[in-house]
Amino acid sequence: MSEKQLRKYPHVHGLIFDLDGTIADTMPLHFRAWRFALESYDINFSRREFYAYAGMPTHVIITKLQQKHHRPVPEHEVMRCKDDYFLRSLDEIEIINPVFSVVTEWYGSVPLGIGTGGRRAIVDRTIDVLGIRKYFESIITVEDVRNPKPHPDTFIQCAQEMGVEPRFCQVFEDGDTGLQAARDAGMYATDVRPFITSGRRKQRKG
């Protein structure tokens, strides 16, 4: 029985990828970093809640947590604590090969970009640790747009930098907010989760 694989649509001229949980297997580490940063504030951040917020910027997640738990959560302190934990363990992350195989297949043939809800400093470190920067013509982070995911701005700006009309772009995403952003941008949205939840093969480039 042949293994199900991610594919580029024939009429697509540009491919855009989310980073965390799509190209980079960082979600377990991000979850642990969140739990560590929030434990001082007696907030039990569940795995289900974490994945429901996938793709949202950190400051938006903190606002939601404050509203849910009815207690102040210092945004900058939590960000610093979470980032420090994440960066200390960055060497353990790996590439999600079922998705990255699409990157290597089409590299040099069509423009490739990354559109992420992550912040530039963390995104750059992640990309460089994995050794994948050379593959992407555009890397758009939460700090590059006025309205991040689930708004379409991230992917629209990425398409502009790639020189491809949104209607000819295909987005690969693992989060509901990102999939909604892709659809609202007028792009083809591909949910990678069915392809990576089992039999995930990981390797680091470079």
C-alpha cells in the first residue's frame, strides 16, 4: 500500500509553509516552554489548549489566558521566560520530513516562502539550527505584519515578496488559524496534520 504524500497542486506557482509544527518539529518544545513560563502564575496550560492556540502570536495567547483565568499575566516576563527555555533546548528540534520533502522537491523550480506567527529572533534561530535558510525566498514573521494570523496579511506579504499572485499560492499549515488565514488570502490551504501524525520521519539539514 502506497504511503500518502503531500503534493503541490499542478496550477500553483508558489509554495508557502508555516514553520512551527509544519516544517520544524518544535511544538512539543514550545508546549514545555509555555508550561515552564506559566507555572509561577499557577496557570495549568493544557496540551489541548496549547494546540487550539497554534499559530497565534504569543501576546495574543497571553491575553486569552488572562481572560480565561481572571488573573494578570505579565506579558514581557512570560515571553522572556518562555523564550529562554525554548532557546536552551533548541538543539533537540528536527525537521518534519513529510513536509520538508515538498520543499526539497520544488526548490529551484518555484518560489518558496515561510509565513509564521513566531517572532523574528526565535524564527531565525530555529531556521539556522535546522540549516534550511537557503531554500526560502521570503520569511515573514509576526513582527513583519500589522495583522497576524488568523488574518491573511502574513501570507499575502509572503506572496508579494515571492512575486506570485495569492491565487497561485499553496499554503502548508498545521494550525486552524493558519489555514483560515490562507483561505482568506485567496490561496490553496493544505492541512499537513494527516500526513505527519503517524510515521513522522525527521532529519536535520546541513
